[in-house]
Amino acid sequence: MKANAQENIIKTGITNAFFGDFNLSYERLITEVSSLHFKIGYFNPMASFTLSEKVITPDEYTFIKDKGGFHTSLEYRFYLSGEKTLQGFYLAPFLRHFNQKVHYTDMIDGDKFNVNAKMSNFGLGAQMGYQLILAKGLTFDFYFLGLSLDRYAGKLEYKLAQPRSGFNYSSITDNIDKTLEDYHFIAKNTTHHVKTDRDDVKFPFFLPGIRIGVSAGYAF
């Protein structure tokens, strides 16, 4: 390894920002042809330049507030060229985690309900990409062909906006199921946990994931 070779890179996502994802990555050289890559970010789709409220809001719901969510991932990169450290084509198995919270309202039979939506996931996958280090350490990371399998844990908490004693939350379960029936991968896994003051709707499911984009940073 050359004495002046870069061993660290700090990057931020360029394309991610268009979707309301603001992240920071740190990559550390482990061997001449491998590295560890750690990313952490904040995701708020309502801060996106391209996504709209309609995209993230089911037709039956009225959007109130997006509290944002955090995500993190860890990669072990193998560089295939073997010529320059932290440069060239790479393959990278990765783990990732994500969580998100959104507040809605929903009208059912004349009653208004506050709906607190929570979503989290754990994913395992592999990424292919190409990293380029230019003069003075300017770095571009083009990551593509990133595929994963993600397990999601979703939850909707339904509560009356104006609580009243004796309300039977079992009476709204069919309406909620109808709201979710267009999302087949969710509807078939939906379970209701009815309590005296709310209905907790849970829906675990698996979905394939994809990662693609460009990051820019500084190598040192």
C-alpha cells in the first residue's frame, strides 16, 4: 500500500436528498482491497423535492404530520480492481435498518380517528458499485444493482379524536381492513389487537428492496 493512499472517506448522498433522505457515510480501509462502510441518515418524505403528500398518504387518510425516521446500514466492501485503494468496482454485502412515523386522521361512520402509523424494517442484501477518487480527495460513489430482502413491521394505532366511554373498537376493524385491501402484501398479514381505548393494527411482511444512487465526499 502506498504511504500516501487514502484510508478514510466521508460522503453524503446526492440523489437521496431529492426523496427527503439526508445521510452521512464513513468508509474505512481494512485491507488493500476491502473496507467497512457505515451510513446513518434522516428520512422525511415531506421534505422531498419529488415525492408528494398523495404518494405517501392512502386515499382514505388525511395527512397531519410526518415525524421523520432514521435509517442506518453497514457494508463490507470488496474492491475488484486491486490497483488503487478504495477505488474501482466493488461488491458489498450489507445490513440495514429503517424506521418511520406518520400521523393521519381517518373518518369512519361519522367518527374521526387519529391514526399513528409506525413502520420499521431490517434488510439483508448485496450492492454493486463504482467509486472514483479525483484530485485533492474529491470522491464520487456510484452505487447500483443493490438488491435486498427486507422484513417490515408495520403498526397503525387507531384512537377516537374525541374519546367517549364505552366505544367498541371492534366495530371499525372491517373498515380498516377495507382501507388496506389495495395493499395486498399488507392486507393478508393484518391482525387487530382491540383494546378499550384503541385498536392496534399490526402487519408484518417481506418485500424485496433496491438501492441506487450517487454520493459525493472527501477521501483522506
